[in-house]
Amino acid sequence: MNVTLRQLKLLEAVARHSSFTRASEELHLTQPAVSTQIKQLEEQVGMPLFEQMGKKIFLTEAGRELYAFARNIAQQFRDMESVLDDMKGVKRGTLRLAVTSTGKYFAPYLLATFIQRHPGTQVHLEVTNREALVQQLADNLPDMAIMGTPPEHIELRSRAFMQNPLVIIARPDHPLAGSSRVPLARLMDENFILRERGSGTRNAVERFFRERNLRLATSMEMSRNEAIKHAVMAGLGLGIVSLHTLEFELLLNRVAILNVEGFPIMKEWYLVHRAGKRMSPIAQAFHDFVLEEAERIIRLPQPKPVTRSRRRITRS
């Protein structure tokens, strides 16, 4: 077979995104160019590598095997670059960072400060849910990840670098807004809008109430923090989200943080990478930077005092 490294790189990108369009955007190529290269690769292999079902594409069995080789070869090239950069003392290059969807609220601020200090750095930032991020770690794709509690079934190295308070939010005109202290039992009368099952926030919330032999009435599950906040503002129930997600909603007085017994639930943010991974100089520099300076750079939003007026909140 006359398979080229370029073709393997294209295969890896298409398989990772499950999309020819997104792969072409990442690699700055036209979609027809990517499709042509993949077709030529399939001709070399003698078997189809992708199959399409509806609007989605999936790897065939042969595609999965070739994808595994493509990932390993790509990692070896990254390791080679890392060794050579280390020998030259280079502190620039490409940083591959994956963050959970909640981490997107502060990760750009960390990256902005870091890039100011290392202006030659290029960043590939992947924002995704916990399940997909765990799979990326299993596949050894990112240099490192920012997430909540790390999974236990993958051999990882993790360091906590910042607290992640989970708070209960309501509309500012909710009867419990402004109360000095809300008993947990009082929450059993409320409907909650929570993150999807399997998310780090949902796991922490369920564990908190399970340990107290309480069960929340969940009226909705949503996969995005933005959707939860808008549902709360619409009066559909109470929400539980990271305080890091609330900067603008608190500034504009669109939501109120309830003073509830046992809250906030204090979690931590972790910087995670595969055990035994060879870190490039720029990845190691970012690792050290986050551990040393994240808490100084990232400031938690400050809630405004809730007035006792019951003015109606209207949509703008």
C-alpha cells in the first residue's frame, strides 16, 4: 500500500469529528479535497473506511483499525517534536487542550494570559461534554484536559488547581430569593432543571442529596448550562450550576443565588493528562502556569444583594 502521512492525518481528523466539513475546516482545506484524499486512501486499502447513515458518518471495521494506527503515528510525531523542542529549549509550539463545557467560561482567560507570555504558541481548544472528554483522554488525544473529578478507569495524572462552587439559582422574584437560609427539606417542594446524567455537575448534585436521603424533583434535563440558566429565568424551576457560569446573569440581575443549607457544593477543577505522557515544553509550561496562577487570574462572580421587591421579570 502507498498510504501517505497526509492521508492518515485526514482520516484521523474526519474520524475524530465524524464530519468531513469540520475536518476540512480544521485542516484549512476544501471539503472536496478531503473527500478525494479519503477516497484514494480507501482505494489503497481496498475497503471502505466510512459508511453514511442518514446525515451521520461512521467508521467501518477497517476504518477503526486504520484510525488506531493513525492516532499512534500522530502521537509519535508529536513526541518527536517534543524531544527536539526540548533539546533546543523551545517554549513555543502547539498546545492541545480539552475542557468540559463548564470550563469554557474561564479557560479562555487562562489561555489569553499564557499566550501573552508565550506569543509563539498555537492552541487547539476542544470544548466538549464529560463523556466525550473522557474518551479523548482514553485515546490520548489532548496534551491535557481541564475537568471536574477525573475518571478512575484510565491511568491519569491529575492536580486540583481551583475550587468550583455549585450553587442553586432562581429568578430574582422567586419566593426563596433573599431568604437568609433555606432548609434543604424546603427544596423538595420545588422543580429543578439539572444537567444531563453522567455530567460532573449532575454526579455531584445527586451524590450530595443521596447522602442526605433526599431526592430532588427534576422537571427537565439539559446538556448546556446556558439552557439551564434561560429555563430558570423563564420561571420553569430552580437550577444548580457552577458559579463560574454566572458572571453576566448576576451582573444584569437576571438570576439570584439562593442561600441554601449545605450550599455551595464545593468541587474542584483538575488539570489532567495521561500517565507517562511525554509533555512538550509548551505543554509543561502551561501545566505549571495553571497550577501556580489560575486562582489569581480567575475571579469568581460576586452575587448582588437580592431586594425583597417582587417586580415581574420580563423578557427583553
